[in-house]
Amino acid sequence: MFTYARVALLALLLLSGSAVASSFDYYVGIGREATPDEVTAWDIDVRPDFVGLPRGRGTVDEGEELWEQQCAFCHGTFGESNEVFTPLIGGTTAEDIQSGRVRALAERSFPQRTTMMKAPTVATLFDYIRRAMPWTSPKSLSDDEVYAVLAYMLNLAGIVPMDYVLDEETIREVQQRMPNRNGMTTDHGLWPGASAAEGGIGNGGVPDVKNVVCMEHCKENVEVLSEMPDHARGSHGDLAAQNRLIGPVRGQQTLDPAQREAAAENPVIEGEQTARAGGCMICHGLEERIVGPGFAEIAVRYSEKEDAADYLVGRIRQGSTGVWGSTPMPPQTQLKDEELAQLVHWILSGAPTQ
Amino acid sequence: MSVPSGWPGRIRPAPEHFLSQEEVRAVASGRRDFLRSAFALAAGATLAGRAGAETAQGDPAILELPEWSTTLGRPVAATPYGLPSQFEKALARRQSPGLTRVPGSSVAFTPLQGLFGIITPSGLHFERHHQGWHDIDPRRHRLMINGLVDTNAVFTMDELMRLPPVSRIHFIECGANTGMEWGNVAVPTVQYTHGMLSCSEFTGVPLQVLLDMCGADFKRGRYILAEGADGSSMTRTIPMELVESGEVLVAWGQNGEMLRPENGYPLRLVVPGVQGVSWVKWLRRIEVGDQPWGTKDESIHYVDMMPDGLHRQYTSLQECKSVITTPSGGQVLLDQGFHNISGLAWSGRGRIERVDVSVDGGKNWMPARLEEPVLPKALTRFNCDWVWEGRPAILQSRAVDETGYVQPGYGQLREVRGSASIYHNNAIQSWKISEAGEVSNVHIR
């Protein structure tokens, strides 16, 4: 039977002043014991010290095959990623593998901060791939497949050789080769728990940056260091339309008159609204591929074809796979007929945006 | 009260003055397209004085009775779930163009430029998802507690909502709020500089109560892992000290109703003072452990890079910060004369103690009024009187919390942390006001 507790019970007894006999069953009837299978089903985390790591194995070759099928469309064949996602691989060297500190981070000598440049612990990668990848069907990889995908990534980063077999034992060796394994510090004041000196993390909350309250003649001159360049005035749309119509201020009119008139005269493009609100743009960019093809790409392929509208309505309604890649698009049953028609009309019009 | 002669000319006429009476009626009856075209027409109508049709007899808005005074209005429950006025559509959540390319893993910012008081309307609460959001069936949602506990346990929503709840007002701020501004000015308005910030009344049960029920080992188990039920199954490590303080809630309520789906319906963790990523949404599991978990969002993201290339790991607390929301970037003052400078201050370490405001770029400061309530780890509204005489100005606010910590300037922050940290930028914000009354985002020394 489920046992109930102590501190809360005592607190409540004190508050109520009642003389209920000491019992762990204070919140009677609330909660039950989890079955072992239930805990196994959900307790999937893997800690940096490998607590929670499942048994399994995967090779670089197996990982490469999986990568091409399920990962490359977002992350690129070599983990360099397409223009949408931050690169996973790159910026690390053999010297970093020796030192455990990624030199390019300090020297700013690599344009991005890739996952492999930052990740201090290999278990973190295993945990995340297993719980959250692939993007559109998380938790679909078997443990062996997670090992294989991770082996391929580690090989791309030069951490393990082509013939490496990653398993629950060898992954511990890999930890000793992670390029940024010594690249983290917890010596700061932003951990809200016990300090390192007390067995926790950090310095106990001592701030690193200090200012003082000065009220008069605090400085001689004021120099503007940075402001929005003129050409970026309209970068966030018409700010007049992002502020209230009444009150002490208005939004600035940041679109030129021609743009404003166009925006005012065009009716709202319902199809675009459906694409945004209906979740389509999680996977489809306006121009470019994200997981599925960009809307503009679809327009190029189909806009001249007869029955294109009916074809796309069917594909969207019933789901589709194999046309643009192997990743399936699930059936979009949430869209009303009218919304679907507007959506397809908008796509075939080249997906214009307001 | 009389209007003095020589009253300064209006720099921007109010929009209702752009509309004919006929257009006003059209708008009132639900036709919005007039407003857009009215704005377009107004683009050139600066310094037009009181552009409306005021006559010797007076203001037509008074003299000609409007439709709402002369016709029957709409019935009750015409809108079963009430919505803001049709004239308030400008205040909406927005993405920052170019910040992210994948809307399933993006940010929508709260329009702080138009909000009052300290509570964020639930429909305007900022959004940040890691793998899209779902509208979860609450009857099928479960919370599991496992790890260093006597009994691994499962709770249904029915069971959790039978427990004695508490309701508390707290701010939630993304660790990356103002992150685009570390190096230089990048975005124009307070919605984009500071809009990953919201404040709500949350209702739920202290996590400590649930851990007590399960017989948690508080001696060895000094950390908890919180895990979401979404595709990313987001995980973060939280110190047991915060749980033991009673502040950490397993919450289902937000501003008197259930959480919105975008904010974690039906269950989320509330971790006052700590960055939003730790307030795990769609909460499905709490594990008690003796080590931190080093999850993706505490190893690869949400780590703060310092100038020497080291990353600070497990940075969680949101330090004291403030920002002026009116007037703020992208706005224009309608008039010279009296203005109320209004803004928000908050601290992850406790209550706001004071806020000072400068209108000369930090040479001189004056104390602002803190409006009640002033609650720990909640937004605090401040106001400050000001007469704008039409000269250029630079507005700043500087908050101090109950620990005595003073919000720093950009120079002080960058001196220690450089400008590549992405996270935890709590610098003093500067808004420049031009002679024309236009407000813009600047960084100053």
C-alpha cells in the first residue's frame, strides 16, 4: 500500500489543531504506487555519470545509414546542418580531444558554436537523442539505434574511428575524449541551491557584477554606442500596428507609404493564416525546406499541373510520404474543408506573405 | 480644468481624428479595414494640429451622439469566452523575424509596451516551446514521482486537484530574455528586448507536499529532475533547497483558470525566481536524485559563455532587472508636457526595494514610485512623473532588490561576462527620445 507522509502532515495537524492520530494516510485516496513497468516506460533519463544508461550497441556504419534516413534533412549529411538548424559538428580539433577544452570557443575562431564544441558529457547526447529525436517522431529510435546515431556523430567529430562500436561500456572511454569535457564551470552565483562548499553547486549566490546607487552627477558625458540602423527601421514590421490606438503614445510608422497602402488594401490572406495557425510551418518554410519542402518549392512543382489543387488537398488531408523524402507528413484532419481549400490556393499562388 | 492657450501642438493626432463619423460607425459595427486605411492616410498627417473636425460648437464626439449611445447593444454571452475589444488587436504575441527559423522551436514575445499593472493576460503570456505544443487531454495526463523515494507514485489530475492548493503571483522570465542585445542594439521595441517575461497568479500544490507523500530521501536527494510530456520531454535539474522552501509548485491554475495549452496545460512546474526553462510545462515526471542531470538544456543550451571560452553551467537564477515600458522603443510621444514614465522591475532573489529613473542617460536619477503590491519574485510596477519639454532625452531605470543588489549597466556587465553569453542579460535599458518625440533603443556609455 502506498505510504503517505510526514512533514506536510505535521504542518497541517499544527495548522488545524486537530487531534488526528499520527498516520501516513493523511491525504487518503490520493495517488497510488507506480508499477515497475510504468517507471521503466517513463524513467528514460541518462545522467552524466551514466546512471540510467540502457544496454545496447551500434556501429558508425549503422549510424550513417540511420542518419541519412532520419537526421540529415535537418542536420545535414555531415552534421553541418542546413540553414535552419544550428550545426552539430565542427569547430573541434584533435588537440581539443587531448585537452578537453575547445580552443575555438576562447579564440572565436569558428563562426558558430556547434553542439560538439559545447557538449561536456557524451551521456547528455545519448539522453537527448533518445528522448527527443527525430524532430517529428521523438522516442521512435531503439536503444541500439541511439547508440548507432551517436557513434556516427562521434566519428564525424573525429572522436572515434570508422570501425568503432559504441556500447554501454565503450561510451565511458568516449567521455574521456569529449572535446569540451573540461569546458564548463559552476563557479558562479546563479545556482539557487546549496553552494559547492556545502556539497552543491556554485558560490552560494554571490553576484559577479556590481553596481552602486548613485543619484547625482554620476557621469560627465553620455555617448551613444549602438542604435538601430536606418535600414532596419522596418525590420519588425509596422510598429504603429503593434501599439494601442489610444493613450500617451503611438507606435512609429515604420513602413513606407507604399508598403502601408499595400498592407491596408490587401485582404487578409486566409491561407497563410491557416498555414501558421494550423501548425504547417513547423515543418514547411515559406521558401525553404525545414522537415518537409518549402511552400514555394511545392508551388514550383505543382502550380502548372492540372488538378493540382485536388491533388494537394488529398495529400494534406490523408497524409503523404515518399514524394519529397521518406519523412511522413501525418494526415491533417484538424483543418476544415474551407481552410484546406484556402491553404492550397495560397500554396499554389506561391505562398505570398503580407 | 481649462485648456491653456498656447497648448503645445500635437505631434501626432490621435487616430480617431483621422476617421469620419461614418467610418467610426463602420468600425464600431465591426469593420476593421477602415482603421488600416486610416493609418495609411495618417502617415503624412504629422503636426496637423487637432486634425479632427472640432468646430466652434465643440467636439463632434460629444455633439453627435455615437451609435453606441443611440442603438441597442449586443446580448449577453454573444461571445461565450470573452475577447479583447476589436480595437486592441495591436497588442499581440509576436515572433522576432530572423531569431529562429523553426516555429515549433521558437519564441513569441509578450507586448509589454501596452500592458498595465503586473499581471500578464494569459493570452499574451510569452511562448517558448522546444518541440511544438499540444493541447493535452487532461484525463489522460499523469504525474509520476520516482527516484530516491520510498514509493514511486503516480497521480491523476483528479487526485492532484483534490489536494489543498495555494495561489501565488510570480514572474517568469526566459534566461535568454534580452539575449539579442548582448553585443549591440538588435531589436526596436520592448516587446522584443524584454518580452520573454510574464507574470501570473499560479495555483497548485507545493511539490514538497508530493515528495513528502512519496517519502523522498531529502538527505541524499538534493536535486530533482523535472520532465515534460511533450515531444522534447524537456528536462531540467532543480535544487532541493528551493523545493524545501515551499515555493516550487506543481501548478494547474493560471490567473483564475486552467493553464493555457501554450503554457503547459494541464500541469507545469512553477520555480519562482528561476529562468523559465526550469518551469517545465506539460509536467509528467519528477525524479529525486543525488547528482544534477547535465541535460541538453543545461549542457548545450542555457549555458553562459564567458570571455575565456568557459561556459557557466547550471545558471538558473534571474538577477534583479527593470525596464521602462512607456515610453519605450518604437513609440512616439503625442505631446510635450506631462508624461508618466512607467515600467516593470523584478528580481529572482526576492522583493524589489527601489527603482530609480534617469532622463539624461544616467547622469542624474530620481526615485520612482513602487506601486502595490510589491511581492517577492513577482513583477513590480513603478511610475515616475516627468515633464517632457521637447528636447532629446535618454530614459533609463535601475532597480535594487531586497538583497541590496543593484541592476548593472552594460559596461559593468560586459566587463565581467563579455558579450557572447546569450543568457542572463539584466543590463539597464536605455531609450532615446528625439526632438520629434520618437523613442528608440540605444546602448550608451
